[in-house]
Amino acid sequence: VDCFENQRYYPGSGWTSVLLPTDRFAWSSADGKKEVKKTDFALPAGWHWKGPWRPVTGRLTDDKGWSYAFDYTGTYHSHPRGCFVRVRRWSRTRALGMAEGQMGPHVQVIGQAFLKTFKTKSYSAGTIFNRRTYKR
């Protein structure tokens, strides 16, 4: 899952999450039209987080993940010279199933019975858990 942190530069104050009324939300979707905070993501039943939130870095970001532009509709790059806005993409990975160490003995027994049932019907555990579609 992803969300975007947006900031504006004010001479004399520096970078801040206090934005203009016409700007994106301080935390938003990729297009900036919807407010989306890191705390807004709830896990569906049966899922777990694989790690913490991390800034995404790349060719158009600095080492902390920020991309800079003159305005939010402008062209983004990795340096802040002459820029008044910046955006940072945050990402967190989730996975289907219980996290390691969270399965009790009763869940393991049920899981083994589940796999045994599918193996006898010409399915394999790998095809089920890797989210591929297979015919019997």
C-alpha cells in the first residue's frame, strides 16, 4: 500500500506540512485529490504487515525519498533548487496469512488438513498461496 507526504517551502520558515488551500492534502493519494494518511490503512482479516512504512527512493528522489518541483503540477526531480513543493511516497507491504510466530497449534492442524484436502484434488499448496489460477 502507498500514500504520499506533501510539503511546501516558505522562505524564512523552510519545509512544512502547512500547505496552501489550493494545494494537495499533507498526506494524500497519488493524484493528491484524496486525503490518505498512513494511519488510515486497516488490514483486512487474514493479512499482516511484512514491515514498517518506508520512503520509496529512486532516480527522481533524494536519499530521503523526496521529489521536488516548482508546483504540484510541475516536473519533479531530485534536487530542491528553485522548488517550492516536495512529495515523498511511503510504502508498506502486507501479506496474506498469519505472521510468523502467530499461529497456534490448532491453526497449524487446520492448515495441514486444508492442504491435504487440496493435494488430493490435484491442487498444490504453491498454486493456492501464490495467487495463481489453476484448473483441476
